[in-house]
Amino acid sequence: MYSWLEEELEQRKKAGLWRQMKIAEGLPTPDKIIIDQRPMINLCSNNYLGLAGHPEIKKAAAEAIMRWGCSATASRLMAGNTELHQKLETKISEFKETEAALVYPSGYMANLGIITALVGPDDIVYSDRLNHASIIDGIILSRADLRRYRHNDLEHLEVLLKKTEDHRGRKMIVTDTIFSMDGDVALLPEIISLARKYDCLVMVDEAHATGVLGVKGRGAVEYFGLEGKIDVQMGTLSKALGAQGGYVAGSKQLIDFLVNKSRAFIYTTGLSPAMAGAALKALEIIKQDTSLKDKLWQNVSYFRQKIVEAGFDIGQSQTQIIPIMVGNSEKAVEFSQLLCEEGIFTRAVRPPTVPEGQARIRISITASHTESDLEKVVQVFTKVSQKLGLLEGR
Ligand SMILES: *Cc1c(COP(=O)(O)O)cnc(C)c1O
């Protein structure tokens, strides 16, 4: 009946691009994952601080359910706005040092909702080539003119800005802060200077940086000391904060505007009370205690040093996200399968998620990994890559 479905799937399989979900059996310890009844070291989690299983956060989520139930029951503008949502948004704005904040049911929806509200067909969005898919989807849905600049290449960005200097509509530069497949960091101070020079709004996606970068874990904006200089700061509650949901922080005016205009906010059920409660508690915990973040960075530097010494190419990574570059898609899949057999859970990341010819094993280090976990990872990577002939000529 749907022969084209079968054909396209067949093509994907042949090209080594087949995607399949694995079942994770519970969350026994934050750094392990059980698949097919085998516990493995988990290198695929965005649970950077181990907060998803934190007892106080689980308790906060359970308490929120007991008080407000499982569903917000309606959109926020109808009956779905609880005291917990307001508290969470106040907390986020304090954390981000902005006037106000707003939460969405996911980071993906936040990007769609923010971008489609702020720009339309008469406007231009300048977007880093490696920005997250949800940013790209937001721009496409907004029907704004999408101008992609080469990754972190601000000369290229300026060429594009110069070309469109006389454009009369709105202009906005959007960038991830920590890039999700490469683990490098956007050159925010330079981006802000360009935005000033060419009169553009700036929007940053702090999904991987929230809870991770900066002395207080507030993200790249804190790391670079740019508080008050970014128009739109979005991020997720689903990664380091161990809950679920997306947020945007900025001026009171921006938030009022989104409440009135952002379809992905208006036409969807409010964030579940459990997740609002969990995220609120997570923000309290990271404010009081920076030890988890410190442990994360200790693990990152330990692992980076060992894996580079072992001869692996980790691209431009500067953070907890570390790509192990492989190149060929099929080889990356084989690599990941062999790692799995040795008790290390990774996934191969292939096109279209990353550019053609840049398939890789993308790993993320968390605060929950132990030094002996990380040591084992380096040993197994070395063994498996020798088997595959990957380190030859390096
Ligand atoms: C994960 C991610 C998102 C989406 O956030 P969710 O809460 O998972 O929907 C958006 N942007 C970036 C850069 C991300 O890594």
C-alpha cells in the first residue's frame, strides 16, 4: 500500500542511517543504563548533574502531583496556570538575572514558539550552521528568510549581515551556546558586537549550558559576563536540571509578548505540575550546592586528557559533550555496537544530524561517572578502535 514508505526505509538501512530506539530499563544509578538486562556505562545521557534521580527532586515532583494532579488540565491562559508555574518562572528569571521568564512543555516547543512569535516572512534570521534542529524548524515555520553562517565563523556572519544591511524588516541572530553535537562554545561576545553594529536581536539556546557553564551554572551568558546584553535566552529544564520542559528568559515586555503571540505557548497544555515542581527544586539545589557542577568539570578534564592521549580526534569540543570523530556512518554504527558488547552504551550520530562524512560517537560526560568508569571507557575505546583500524595513521 505505502510502497514509498518501505522504499525510503530500505534506503536508510542501506546507507547505514537506520535509527532504532532501545529500551532503557529504569534509572538504577545515574551513570548506568540497563539494556537487554545488561547494565552498561551510559555515555548518552543529558543528565549532566545526575539530578534526574535526585531524591529531593523526585520528592518535589511527587508532592506536586499529590497537590495538583498529573496534568495541568488546560493551557496556561485557560485554567492550567498554577502557583507552581509562577514560582518556577520567578525562579528562572532570578537564576538568569532577567526581568521575567516563561516555561513551555519542552525546549523544542520553546524554540518553535519563540522564533515564530518574534519573526515572520519580512524578517531575516542568521543562524549558525550547526544550530539545533528545533531552531531550524522554528525558523522554517516562521517563514523568515534563513541565512546560515558557517559554524562559529563570525567573518562569514558579518559578510551576510553586510549584504543585508539595508533590510527593513527585523533581524535576529540565533545560536546554540554549547553546540549539541560538537561540544564547542559560541563566540558570544563577538556575536553581540556584530548584533549591535548591524542592529539585530540576539537569541541564545542554552540547552546544554544551563547548570553547566559559569561559576553559578547559569550558562554561557554568565560564563562570558554578558548578563543584560542578550535579548532572548532560552534553554531546557530537561538536561542538567533533570526535569522536563523548556524556558525563555528576558525582559518583561518580551515575556508579555510571547504570552500573547506565541502559538506553541498558547495552544498547548501547561507544563505538568510534577515537572514544574521538579525543575523548581533542581534550581534550588544547584543554587545552594555547586559541588555537582564542580564534579562534572573534574570528570570532563580527566576524560578529555585521557582520550586525547589515547590518540582520538575529539574535534573542537571544550565541554562535557565530546564527539569521537569516525567519519563513515557504517563504521560509526559498528563502533558503537562493539562498545555495547563491552558494556559501554553510546550511539552513533550520523547525517542528517551531523554533516555528511562526519559521523561520530557522541558522548556526554556527567557528574555521576566515576574515575574508574572513565578509565574503562578509554581502555575499551582504544581496544575497539584498534579492532576497526580507526587509530591508524594518527
Ligand atoms: C535538547 C535541545 C533542545 C530541546 O530541548 P527539549 O527540552 O529536549 O525539547 C533545544 N535546543 C538544544 C540545543 C538542545 O540540545
